[in-house]
Amino acid sequence: MPAHACLGVIAPAGPPREGTLEQAVPMIERLGFRAKVFPGCGGPSFLGHLAASDERRLADLHEALCDPTVDAVIGLRGGYGCTRLLDRIDRAVLRRFPKPLIGYSDLTALLALRQQLGLAGWHAPMPASDWHKGEGGWADAVALADRLRSGLRAGDALGPALAPHPLHRGRAPVRGVLSGGNLAVLVALLGTPFMPDLSGAILFLEDVGEDPYKIDRLLCQLRLSGALDGLAGALLGSFTDGDAPDAVLADYFGELGIPVLAGWPSGHTSPNLPLPIGIAVTMDPVARTVSA
């Protein structure tokens, strides 16, 4: 992105927690960008768990994309609400203004829709979810800003080589479109027109607050739907605020016979490195790296 690029801040999902909205613009400016906050970020909230009405949140998304002063669009935070917008989003606007979309968690749904249109986005930390959380949260914001400024070139590493992990599988590099995001949100797209095609994909998954039996139920639904058939590989991020689901993950992904890397530093924790959803990447299970 150009120097002093403008980030359009929208709240397509949940309302910001008290005191976090006020920090968004100063943090964006501290990173060297300009900020434009769209009205839905300030509410009024709807149904108690949505940042604003569906109409307001949808309008903010469309307006941020169409606004010539906005270079990229970033979600204020996750929560829930993006799936309520999917069938109302103007795909012509998405195609006409293919600006970077930045966010994760509930924004997995928006990234999936864009991927269907051949548009990439950044699975990355957001101002009111992450950036304000001490040194780690701010380091993640800086890492995102550095990536936005530098762009992504063929061969660029998406993160450091991983430490050995008992879930690692595979002996040769594989290449596929990086897909996925939050496991629960992705599973909620099954049976809808908005579930991305995972054939030949490298599937990235992370989640928060889900104990192993819930991870089991979600992965079972993916398996029964056929969504796990034909994967090129799996990249497993953080699974936090619940008992470690390693045994469940090993049970599902071990039997697929595909390369697997686990412990990738992205998800509802820190570090939360930006990942380009919707572009082809190479995963090397021996070097334990992922690159563009």
C-alpha cells in the first residue's frame, strides 16, 4: 500500500468493547496510516450482539469499498454478524473495488465470499480485538502494517520456521490456495452458497473457546460434508481458551494422508501473524515453512 494509506474502519460484526473504539484512530495513525471510521462502528448496537443494524453495517462495507480515499478496509473487531450480510453484499462492488480486506474470526465469512470472486484478503489482527492488548498485541499490529507496506512477493515467507510438533505430517512441499480461517465460522457456511471450494486448497484453521469435543463435532461436520476431500494440505493455527484439541486434530488430519503443519502463530492469541487468504502458497512440511 502507498505511504500514508488510508484504512477504512468498519464494524461488520460485534460492537466494540468499552473504550476500544476511541483507541482505533490513534493506533492506526501511530502505524503511519490515515484512518476513516464508518458510522456503524459507533452504533447504536442491534440485538445486543451486533455493532449496528444489518442495513448500517452493510452500507458501511459498500461505502468503504467505493470510497476513493480509502486504500484498504479493516474490521474493528469480530464477534458475530458477518454471515447475516452475505446474501445482501453487492458482488459487483467487490469486483469493481478489490481493495484489501483485513480481519479474522467472524470476518472469515467475508474472506470466504471474496475468495469465491478470486479476491484475496488478510486474516489478521484488528484494532478493537487485538492491537490494544499490551506489547504482544501492538507487535502484531506492527507486523500487519509492515506486511501491508511491503506487499507480498513470490517466495516471501509468511512467518518463521515452526518448531517440531507431534501433529506435523508430510515429506514434500505442496502448493494450494490458502483457505479457511475460524473453524466455527467456516462450518457455519456449509450448506450455503458461500462455502468456499476447498479442492486442492491448503486449509488454515484456528478457533477460540472450543473444547476438544466441540472441535470434534465441527471437524466431523466438515468431513461428512466432503469438504475435507481433496485438500492439498492443512495449516493449523492456535486453538485457545479451551483444553488442547491435539488428539482430535491428529485423529482427523492424520487419516487424510496430507501434509500438515501445526502451531502456526495465527489466531485468537499473540503472535497473530497476517495470512493471505485466497492466494496460492507453498507449504513445506520438512522445512516447516509457508511461503507465497
